[in-house]
Amino acid sequence: MHIWGNDRHRACVQILESRTLLSASFKVVDLGVLPGGGTSAAYGINAAGTVVGNADVPHNIVDAFESNGAATPILKPIHGGAVTHAYSVNSRGDVTGETSVGNYQHAYFFSNGVMHDLGTLGGHTSFAYAINDADTIVGGSYIRGDKLVHAFIWTPLTGMKDLGTLGGGFSLAYAISPSGQIAGYSTNARGQNHAFLDVSGKMQDLGTLPGGALSISYAINATGQMAGAAKIGNNENAFICAAGKFTNLGTLGGSSSLAYGINNSAAAVGLSAIKGSTTTHAFVYHGGKMYDLNQEIAPGSGWTLLGAFAINNAGEIAGMGMIHGKTHGFLLIPIA
């Protein structure tokens, strides 16, 4: 990810930590929908504020989109198979996700208007979740026999390679840093699903939160800090993991939370249950505190921000919420 200038970074941090200066910390941009569709959701964002995600179109088909992220967003459909999802975008606007190929789904690399099928690790299905500026892509694929999924790494030079596991039969890669560090989760030799960090092809078991039974890493930043969730009892707790040390981020008053994104200043985003409700709220965690993003936008906006899935180094956040009874993707832009 691109590292923004110090002045802009300080402004974003000041917004999060000094809310008395403003009535709202973020402006909400409604990403809208594709023509003929009714819903959308945003899952990835790059340094320039370009957003990718999914939207429905007529006949209950899901199509991926790429948005300019401006005040008046333009959703450009990414045409693949009958059903296409987009999860990550790099600084050049190259996108990755999954698309239907016959009766199955394949991971893809979308660049300059052309979609490239990444293939599989021997099975019928694969899915990609992250791309960095070197066009290195990570995700998961069924191996031969279609019974087990293994994490993969794909580059334009090497194609798709199996990352292996922590000793069990399953692994999945969700994120890749600018330098190529990979985060995800895998079954270890004891049958436990644990978050992993893969550096230069060596997969390290990160363990979990104290008292936790499992863990998943969903995101990683340029310094190797990861965001994810761990299960403690019957509930999930969002975490940040840095240098092998886990920090429990807590919740917004409810029982569970999950962190899906993290930027280079260790600001993490995700969703959390709230007290007394089955509805989740999007959050940003910074400076040791979890903030409900619904309290960081202008009152009376009509939005309920349900989940935040990605944050860039400028503090811009992509996610999904409800507006006028419809599910729409959103972009939050810090007010500075």
C-alpha cells in the first residue's frame, strides 16, 4: 500500500482522537448500485480511494464493480462469468476476486480491462482475496479431489503455487503486504485453526488470543501488523497481532467483533455486535479505542453503517450499510 505524506496522516489521526473539533469525523459517499440493480457492498480500497466490491444486477446475478470513489461515484462493472466478485484492488487499479467458469468459480486477475483466469491447484474451484502492487495475488483453491482447500500465491511469472498448511489439511490466504508477507489461517497438526504469517514461503503459526480456540487473520499492513478475529467461548473477538503479540480490540457493547482491515498506522476496521441488538455496526479502532462509525458521521444522514472491510493509509474506509432501506456500499472520507 502507498504511504501517504505525514501531514495528511496527522490530520486523519487528529480527527479520530479529537472528535470535539468536528460534529462528524467522516463524510459518507453512497456508492450506489449497478444499472438495474438494488444492492451493493464494498470490500477493497487502494491508496487513491478506488473501491471494489459486488452489486446485484437483473435476474439475481452478482457482478463485481470498480468505483472511482469520488463524490459522485461511477461504478464500472467487471464482466467475467455469470457471477463475479471483487475483493481487492492495487494502486494501478488491478483487481482480483472470483468469477464463474462453467459450473465452478475461478480466481481472476483483472487488468487494463482484461480478465485473466488464474486456474486452480488441481481442483475445480479457486478464489482470490488480495493483490499487492507487484500483482502478487493470494487466496485459496481446492486441490485434486475437491475435498481440501490450500492457500495459494500467484504471480505473473510463476503462476499459482501451493503455500501448504501448518500441518493439517486446510489453509486459506486472505491478505498480502507490499513486501509479500501473507496472512490467513490454517489447520495445524493438532487440528486447530490458527492465524498464520507466511514470509518467503515459511508459514508461522501465530496462535490465538489468550483463552481462544481459533484465530483468523484477514488483513496485513506494510509493517507486518495483522487484523483478524479469534473465537473465545461462543463469541468472536477482533484483534490486532504485532510481532506475535495479540491485542483484543473488544466490542461496541455486544458479544462479538471481527476486524477485516488495517492500515500502516494500525487503524483497524471491521464490524461489531452492539448492546441489545442483533444488528452489527461498522467500527474503526485507533489509539486503543474502538469507535462506532455511526457516531462519526453527520447525524440524520439516514445511514446505518453495518460493516467496514478495508481502510487505506489516508483513513478512507470502504464498507456496507443500509440507506433508505437498501443495502449499499459506502466510502468514508475523513473530514480534515
